[in-house]
Amino acid sequence: MQEQQFKSGFVSIVGRPNVGKSTLLNQILGQKIAITANKPQTTRNRILGIHTTDDAQVLFLDTPGIHKATGKLNKYMVDQALSACRGVDVVLFLVEATDRVGGGDDYILDILAQSDIPVVLVINKVDLVEKEKLLPLIAQYVQRFDFKEIIPLSAFTGTGVDRLVPMVSKMLPGGPLYYPEEMVTDLPERFIVAEMIREQILRRTHQEVPYGVAVQVETFEERPGKNLIAIQAVVYVGRDAHKRILVGKGGSMIRLLGQESRKEIESFLGTRVFLELFIKVKKNWMDSDRMLQEFGYE
């Protein structure tokens, strides 16, 4: 009996903003490495998630939502997503069961049509609609593109995800084990910690405030004797008014952000955390090439 060939390769998760790409990645991995919020443009960087089984290693790329970009930061985000549509083995095109096909979807499909990479249509949030409403939506997408497979699922509840991963694995070429079996991402802990702080800001502020925020972890000091990690992080904003909002009356907002961020970070790191947050103003950093590079958007 011939031994089954080990398969490995890259799979991009693409779609419009806020369709559940990061939630899907976290569900696949069984743990949280990508932040989520009920706001578009939550994801700013490509994020690698590593899913390893006995016969395959699937390297998932979570990408920023593809949208009409204005400003240098948004253009960087869209470039990250578009580059993830090239040079991969499979693309997962994620859409919402609760939404109709729009111009943004057609734009992405036009881009995907420019290569011969197999595309899987993943219809998310099926837990929020009646089953009979899915067929007309599927028909609309099938008229627009020749998908390799179609998978309805719920990234939030996990329904259907167990069908997606084995199906994608079979579509990959034979290849090596790129990363150790126990790894789930190549992201440094500092990056994930900074993202978890930004996530709390996204969830607790409104209008333009959350989109003008960058977070940098300045110190990350392990104290083994105390089973503690001491973290100092700076939250950069583009306007003085945004700093006042994030500090809050009597420091109420920054305390809340620190408390909620610390809970998430402790869960991720598996140890007690002492977290200090500082707010600093960098005027219009989102349109500064130098500042974008300094904050890791390059």
C-alpha cells in the first residue's frame, strides 16, 4: 500500500472588510491570534496561521479587507490583501450569507480571475439566515466565477469549518513541513499583544478614533520568579482630541482599556501580566511614510 504524500501550501483568506476573515482563522486554529471587532479594517497586516495535521500543513493568510483605499495606511492594507492573492496555492473568497453580491465582490473576483489559482467560495454567517435563502445567493456567485468548491459555514459557531480544512488540504501540492508541528503562527508575542490592545480600542471607541490608532509594545519583561510578565505599551493617535477620548474623564477610559487588554493578554500568554498603557500624539501619522514604517506598516 502506497504511503500517502504529505501536503503543504499557502491558502489566502480574502474578501471585503468585516466579513469574518479573522474569526474564521481563529476558529480553524482553535485559538485566538487575529483580533476581531465589529468594525471594518480591523486587520491591517497579513497574518499567518499554521494548521498542522498528520498528513498536511496548511499555511493560512488572513488579510485586510479589500476596499477603495484613501490615505497611505489604507493603501498599505489593500496592497497587503492583493499581494496575498498571488503566489499562493488556494484562495478562500469569504462572503456573508446575510449580504447581497455587490460591486466590492465583483472587484475582488475580477482580480482573482487574472490568475489560475483555484478559488473556494466560503459563505460565512449561515447561522444568521434561513437555508432556502442560500441557494439564490450561491447562484448569483456561480454566474460570476468558476469556483473550485463552495462551502457554507459559520466562522463564529464553527459549523462547517470541519469540512473546509480537509477539503483545502486535499487541494494542496505535495510539500514539506515548513514549521514545527506545535507552531500556530510566526508572529512575535509583542505583535499579538499590541494587536490585542488595539482590539479593545476598536471595540470601545467610535467614529474616526479607532482608525487613527497605532500600538507599540515598548518593554516586554519576563519575571519568572513572580510568574509575571511586565509590559509597557504606547498607544499613538493622530490628534490631541483622540488622546483626550482615550484617556477619558479622570483616566477612566485608559483604565478600562488596560483592564480588558490585560485579561486577553493573560489568556494568550498563560501567565499573569502587569500592563501599563501610555497615550502619545503623532500628528497625522497615517499619512507619514516614516511613521508608517516605524509602526511596522511597510
